[in-house]
Amino acid sequence: MNSLFKALNDQTRRQIVELLKEKDMNAGEIAERFNISKPSISHHLDILKQADLVTSEKKGQFVEYSLNTTILEDLLNWILTLKK
Amino acid sequence: MNSLFKALNDQTRRQIVELLKEKDMNAGEIAERFNISKPSISHHLDILKQADLVTSEKKGQFVEYSLNTTILEDLLNWILTLKK
DNA sequence: CAGTTATTTAGATATTTATCTAAATAACTA
DNA sequence: TAGTTATTTAGATAAATATCTAAATAACTG
């Protein structure tokens, strides 16, 4: 859960997650949406991957990122038990 | 949402939330549960308050903390929309 | 009132983090 | 193969954060 909360504790990363909810995107397409350098976006993607919130697949020159929502199940349950 | 994610991005604070789920507790009782100084716990409680995840009420010498789960509604919905 | 107890505030410090530029790696294309 | 494009890695830096000790504040108690 630690890496998941860490991943979500950043506005940019949450926006990336929201983008990937709509459709898979490669690193460059994601970076275009932000006024942040590509290396920084790459770093954010890495943190999202560490949390298993996104997966990546090399497609030729590009690296395509996808959202993995299954990992949110644990978070959902944690919140629900708090609400009893 | 920013302050909420920030509040939850810490093991100690999540544990405090879990403690308060069971019952209201004063600052000292909470601090007893951790190997962390009282000022540090006080600081964590402040961050939880900023996120509106807990409320506090002065009771004589003591300050009693309670969990506020209503604020989790937004988080829950955010996660659910990701899962579509 | 003086002393004790509960909690927070202040100030310091070490660690983590978000960001950048420059360079490296990898894959495509003429 | 040489050049171009896509992405990541490396290294640096400024800001945020978690923690501590010491001091301040507030409330109870004899």
C-alpha cells in the first residue's frame, strides 16, 4: 500500500492516471500534456509502475503505458473498512 | 484531494486513522501506541486535521481526536471512476 | 498560587522528492 | 551506416517532510 499511496500523492501522477483511464498512451504523448520535461514525466511513470498502477510495453521506438486498475482493489477495501 | 492524499501517504498517519476507527482517543493515548515523540504525533494529527480526516475537541486537559469518514467519499468516488 | 500533566509550537536536521539539463540507449529510416 | 526520433539514466538542486529536543501554553490539583 505504501507505494500506491506514494504514487497517488502527486497531482501530475494522478492526472496521468486519469489520462490513461481514457486510453493507452506512449511516453511522448503523455509528456505533451504537461509543462514538465520528458525526464520528469519518465520519472513519474516509473513511480506509477513501481506501484503497479501502470504497466508499460515497448512498441518499436515507443513505450506504451496502460492503467492497471486491479491494484486499486486493495485501496478500495481499505477505505471501505474505515467507513465500516 | 491533495491534502487527503498527502495525509494518507504516511504509514504512521494511516495507523492513527485505523486506531481512531475503533474509538476516539486523546493525543496522549495515540502517542503511546507509537515509538515516536509526542510532538511528532501532534504534527501528524495536524496533517490529518488539515485533510479533514480527523476532528479534535478539547476536553479539559485532553484533546480528543475522532475520525471523519465523510471526507473519504470523494476519494472513493475518484477511485471508482478510474475503475469505470 | 505552585506544581504537575497534556498538548502544541519553535527551531534544527537529515532524508525524500520533484524538477531540470545533459548524456546515454534504443529503434527507426534514408 | 549515419542521422533522427523516443525514452530513460545520471547527476545536480531546491523544496518538502518526518523526526527530534527544548520551550511554551493550557488546564487540573493540592
